[in-house]
Amino acid sequence: MVTMDKLIFQASMLFCLLCSVHVFGQAEQAELLGQWDDPSIIGSSAYQNRYNEVWGYAINGHEYAIIGSTRGTHIIDVTDPESPFEAFFVAGKSMGAHIVHRDYHDYKGYLYAVADEGGSSLQIIDLNKLPDAVSIVYDAHDLVITTHNIFIDTSSALLYLCAAKGGTSGYSPLRVLDISDPPEPRFVNSYNKFGTNYFISQVHDAYVRRDTAFLNCGPGGLVIANFTNPESPATLAILTPGDYPQSGYNHSGWLSDDGRYYYMADENHGLDIKLLDLSDISNPEIVGTFNAGSSAQTSIPHNLIASCDRLYVSYYYDGYQVFDISDPAAPVLSRSYDTYPGADGNSYKGAWGIYPFLPSGNVLVSDMQTGLYVFGPDTDCGLVSSIHAPAQKRNENHRFSVFPTISPDGTFNVSSLYPSTGQEIMMRIYQSNGQCVIAQRAVLNGQTTSVHAPFAEGMYFMHLSASGYQEWHSIFISK
């Protein structure tokens, strides 16, 4: 029986779909700086992909791309992006044509590596001695054998394992480990139910910021939950596949710097990227859809990362796509590069992963068939490359004062040196690897505002912008 509420819901969904914003600019060709490929690596028997995920890392004046293959983990030195070379290789616990997926995240100088096939394991690789050496400090089946994707919430030192198999828990749609002692992970809990009675078969991927997790549950839609208490997380919202237009296999997503919007991709041919307004996080609202502008019904988004007014997307057959989201509700396609020269199809080929957080601002893309691509920074974005620019290129005549510059609890105050009524300011804090960890807006009325960064001890960078003006400040948390 169709109720009036159901009819109203269906009508509203149709209206939302028809009114979705598809805004495309004249995309420039992204600047390709360098490429790395090893043709001797065999492809997978499933998709003939030699490569899968890409991650990045910077230490001691060097920048690295970390790319997975059917063999294992390749650590590529991209400090000179025009001449990338393999600095180190770490063999996977399981290797060969049966391997399709690997995934990576880092925490406190340690790389966490997983695979989703074979007799794999959780590998923890110590990167702290780069550029001289890397070493495996953990390689065991105790906690997990295979897992599809991982995500680390650095604010709470929790490692989220998506669709994890093995260990004492058997199979878990989602599993969480404590990595506060990075080389010694510890099991926290497993999860298969959210809300009163919403059971999920898998979490395909996750994005977590300060304990709030956005769980892309494949056929189960999207779950938003708070893991402040990981023993019993609080469910904030559930979007079932029937709750939003162009729903399919809910694959991946990323939160905007200011936390207002969530960009979400369903891994289905011909479906758009979704834009969610989180003004009321308990009732997320789809306010638009957009795509790479391809007329092919085989076009399919894969992984996406939002950073500094840009949405970076690895778009399978369409390659590397960059959207300007300075107006978050109206994405504009700004740059692209097709990494896959072959014909489109109903399978999965082309650009797999993306990483835009290197200090240089260079962007890493992995192509399933042709390897690693290094692209130049999006110079219109004001990326973290500004931090590393020579001092004479920075604006030393600051309009804003930041105090203290060394804080024991991560609280910093910001005031304007030229007070004006109603001056709006955006405050962003970045880790030294270039990842934005806080984005906060404020209106200064001749007063001081504060931002709290409850993170680990170390150096961070504060980016302040207002009315087209921007400046950087180095800040320190010293406990």
C-alpha cells in the first residue's frame, strides 16, 4: 500500500534529482610532471590491473608516492617529480594475479598496509628512517587477514578496517583497532549494526574526522556515527539506498574542510557524485549531483578527496578530475587528465586512487594499468605548497595576529591587526604532511576568536583567509 508520506517522499526525491546542479567549467589539462610504471608486474586475473591504491608521505626533505601492486608496496621517490624512481619495495604477505586491492594510511611515521585477497595480513612499515631505510615492524594475521579499505582518525589514534576478515572476529563489516602505540595495534571492537535495528553487510570505505565517521556501506547506503566511545558508537544518521537520487553501490566520500558538506560517490557506471549538506547532521540532505562531463554511460567515479576548495577525483576511465568547490554547492570542473588511453567499458580500468596532500602541492594519481602519475599543484587553490615557499614570497606584513604560537593544549587565538566590523575569516590548520585537520569560520568584530586543535605534539600550519587575502602562520603544540 502506497501511503501519502511515501508519495510525498517520492515526489521530493524526483524534484531533488531534476534540480541537481550540474555545473561544468572549461577544464584545463592538468600539468603532468612525471610518471612511473614497471611493465614486468603482472596484472590481476580479475581486471588486469597491475596497480591499485596510492598514498603519499613526506619526511626529511623528500616526498614519496606509495603505490600498491599485485606484488606489494612500492615506495617511489617523487622529490624530483620529473624523475620518479622506486626507492624501496615491500613485498606483500600475499602476491600474484589474485591480488586486486591494497590500501594505505600513515600515522606517526608508520605506514599501515592491507590487501583484500589471499592470505594477506596487516603490515606496519616504519618510514621514520627515510630516505635511508624502511622496515616492517608488524606483519601478522592475529587481528585481520584481509580488509578492503582502511582509514585512520589521527585525533583518537583509531584505525578503521572496512570489510575485515580473519582474526578472532571472523568477518566484520567494520572493525576498529587502537594504534596509540603505532607498532602494536590492539583490537577495540567490531560492528554490524547501527541505530536501533539497521544491520549492514559491509562498510566499503570510511572517512573519519574527530570521531565522526562517514561509513560508505556499499549496498547499505551511508551511515554517520560518532565513535567518541568506540565500545558503543552513537548513530547520527542513516541514508538507505532508497533515500537519495541516483543511489547504487555506496563506495566512498570525503568531508569538506569546514565540515558543512560531504561529497559521495556510488561506484556504478553512469551515476553522478552526490553533494550532501550537513547543516543538520542528523538529517543530511542531497542538494546536488555532478559528474566529469562525459557522455559515456560507462563513466564511473572511484575515490575522491576534498581539500582547500578543490575536490580531487580518480574517475576510472575518465582519469584525473579536479572540481573547484570554492562555492561548495556549485562544483565547477577545472582540470582533468585522462590517464587511461583505452576504450571505456563496463568493467573497471583507469584511475584508481588520488593523493593531494604532499607539501609541494603536487598531486599523485594511480592508474590500474599504467602506474603512477605526478601532477603539478592547482596553483589557483592556495595549497600547502605556500608553506614551503621561500620567505620572500610570503606576505610578511600580516593582517592577523596569532597567539600564543606555542600552546600546551592546542588553543590558539586570532585577532585582526586592522579591525573592521563584520570581517569574516576562514581559519584552517594543517598537519606538516599537508592534510587539513581543522576548518573553522568566524566573524571578527574588532575582537579575538579562538580555534582549538586537540592534536598530538608537533608543528602545524595555520592558514587565514579573508576577502581574497590569505596568510600562513607556523604554530606549535607542546604538551
